[in-house]
Amino acid sequence: MMRASAPLPSLLALFLGACHGVQTSASGDGTESLRIGNLFGLFLGTTGVVYLIVLVLLAIAIKRGTRHRACGSGLQGEPPSHLENRWRLGLIVFTGATALILLLLSLATFLTDRSIARAAGAPTVEVEVIGHQWWWEVRYRDPVAGRTLHTANELHIPAGLTTQVKLSTSDVIHSLWIPNLAGKQDLIPGRKTDVMLHPLHTGLYRSQCAEFCGMQHARMALDVTVDSPADFARWYDTSLKSPPIPTGGLAYAGFQIFQNRQCASCHNVADTPASGMVAPDLSHIASRRTIAAGTLAMSHANLRSWIADPQTPKPGNQMPKVTLSPAELDALTAYLETLK
Amino acid sequence: MSSLSRARLALLPLALLQLSLLASCGRETRDYRSNMLHAQNRAADFRGNAYHIAQGQRLFGWMNCSGCHSHGGGGMGPPLRDAKWRYGSSMDNIVQTILNGRPNGMPAFRARITEDQAWELAAYVTSLSIRTRKDALSARGEEPANVEPPTLDERKNPRAVSGKQDAAEKKVGTQ
């Protein structure tokens, strides 16, 4: 008995730990995840109670079975006549209750679905997220020309307002999943899908690609930041401006290397000659929380080691290993850190 | 023969089949960080390798080679799917062409891509004109690379005035 219950506390800890965190569907930080979380709770409670009742009945039946076999009456044949009515009534009640419960659960599902669809409403913010192997391209649309914002591997949305995320992909099927806010939505080649996000409060969350898309599917995370509407507007305006080109020192040397070497042929840094469109936009890389779609945490050392050899932390990704001297690496890292 | 030994005998062809499947494992070898120790014979590493050909196809699109070479059909640049090569058709030649550029308009990509990427491009370009293993050809997209290359017959130069020009070009271009 001791050995059987040993894993129980750790299992409980595992379950309870799922309630809060940057990547959990149990915390209900968005309208969709909250409503579905409530529905899940209803299902869990109902089916849990039914399960316990069935277990109790099973235990009774097993115990009764021993008794009947002992006195020879057996359960194979007809029920004894004095029990027939009770059995019939019991079966009718059981079947009726099952049907009623299933009906009510279906109704609850229908109502939840409708309430989610109604809560979405007209979106305040429209974002396009384009999936690539293995990074996220994010483009904000603004009715004012010249206010389109391109970024990568990060998503900022305002709390309390509806954001419509329009999804498409440049290569294979991906799936955007921000468990704290909403369910999964696939990014399918040749098709446009979308997901409505309605966060309830500010917070930092981690999203994940939820459809196997190749070698580095596991390292394709998206940092989601829910700001207050004022903070979101401030972040948007700041991101539209580009950081100035460094004028001297290590950062300027890094800028030179960036423009003249392989970096500029794939990456884009706003207001510089580097305007490659096939790799993540680096205009504000230093203000991101992670490098390479959640592969490494943002830090000077990680950034430097990523540039030195991207194939070790994320083998097979599309960024090649460029031979750079330690001095060049220092310069490049210094330059990229100015891109806040 | 007992039923047990008969069953065991029936498994023998199955075991042999499984062994034969191992023969295709090499096709999936992927080398993400080039091993420069093989500098002597890098062509062998890259040519006919499914991964490198697929990456070369990706880079062909990324670097807009189609801007002049139009998916191998040519245009401003010469076609890449025939047997006529002005500067050589071996993998080493193609890599040098890509990295250093050539007269009459081929840009130098030395500072824009890594050497490995140039080898991958060469592997892809080679697959456009030289018969490559069917299971190494890229399965992506509707590129002409997905079909077997056309025959390797000489193409008559439509602008040739006399047979002499044809013969001269033949001497220079083909390898």
C-alpha cells in the first residue's frame, strides 16, 4: 500500500501546478479559455460523480454476487420475481438519468460555443501571423498607411479588447496555440484562418506551435504579451520608430559586419540597407524575451552564442553557421543589443 | 517439417526485407554544420543528397536565382537545365560561379551566402540537368526539379548564323 501511494503527492503537485503559469490552459486568462475551462470543469465534475456512482454500484454488485453464488441462486437467469419491479425501475431511472445528463452537457457545450462567438465582437486590433519553419512572422495592420508594423516571434495585444489574428503559412501546416487565451488554430497552406483573442487582464504568456512542422517544431514558441490598451499603444508607437544607426565603437563595427556579410541577405532591420524578407525581422530584437522563437532566453551570452553557431541549439534551422571571428561576434552582438 | 520451423522459415523473407530497408537510411543523412575536413571531396557529400538538394531549392528561391534563371529555364541568364555550361558543369565549377560571379552578369554571392549554402545550391542546380536519384530529388512544390531532367542532347543555338558558331560554342561550353 505504501508503494502504491508514493507517486500520489507528486501527481497532485503536477495537476495543481497546471493552474497557473505562462503556458497553461487551466488559468482562464482569456474569454475563450475561461469559458471552455468552466465547461471542462462542469464535464469533469459531472462525469466524476457518475464515475463514482458506477464504481459504488459495481462494488455492490460484486459483493452481492458472492452472496448469491453462495446460496445458489446465481445471476445468469431471470431476476427473482420479488426483485423484478425494482430492477426495471432501476434500469429506467439509470437510462433516463444518463440521457438527461448527456442532453444537459450537450446544451452546456452549445451555450458555451455561442457565448464565445458572441463575445468576440468586432476586433480592435488586426494582426497577421505567418508561420514559417520554424519562426513566426507577425504583421500588424493599421488603417493609417505607414503604420504597418513588422516583427517576429512576439505578439503584443491589448487587454480587454478583441484582437483578430489572421493566420497563414509560407510552407507547411503549423498551429498557433496560446493556451492561456484560446484554443488551437491551424495555419494551413493555401488557406486563411483566424482566431479571436480576448484577454481579460495583462500578463506574459508563451504560445507554442501545435502541429508538427518539421525538425524544430518543438522550438517554435511565440512570446505573447498582453498590455493595457495604453501600454499597447505606447509599445506600437515606439516600435514604429527605428533605433538610430550607431556612429562609432563596437556597435558601429557590428553594423558594418551586419550590412556587408550574410546577415543582410536574409534579415531586415528597419531604416537600414538590410532588407531581407525571408528571416525574422530584427529591428527590435533586443526587446524580445527569447531568441529564435523561444529557443534561448535573451541575454548577451545567448545572443552571441546563437550568432556564432545557430545549428547547435536548433539543428536544421534555416540560419546557417557563418564563420565569424570572436571580435566580429562581439561587434555584432553589441550592434544587435542597440536594436531595442 | 514441424509447424514451428515452418513459421520461422516464413519469417526469413520478412527479415531480409527489413534489412533491405536499411539501405535507404543514408538518404536522410543531414549535415547541419559542415565538416571542413572533407574539403577534398565536398561534391560527393552534397551531390545526390536529398536534404542538400531540398535546401538548395529553398535557397534558389530565397536568393531569387529565378530572377535571371527562371527555375532553370534561363532568361537573362543561361538555362541551367541543359548540357551547355559556359564555365563548367562540375560541382566545384558551379560553386565558384555562385561565389565569385562570372562575366556578363552573374553576381558574386560570396558575402551573401555561406560556402555550404553555395554547395547546396550547386547540388540543386546539378539535379536540374544531370540525372539524379529519384529519391533524392526534392518533393516540394511544382518546380521543374520534380520531374526528370530532359535529355542531355545539345540544343541548337537559335541565333546561330552558321554551323561554325555552333561548333565553337560547343567546344567552349560543354564539359
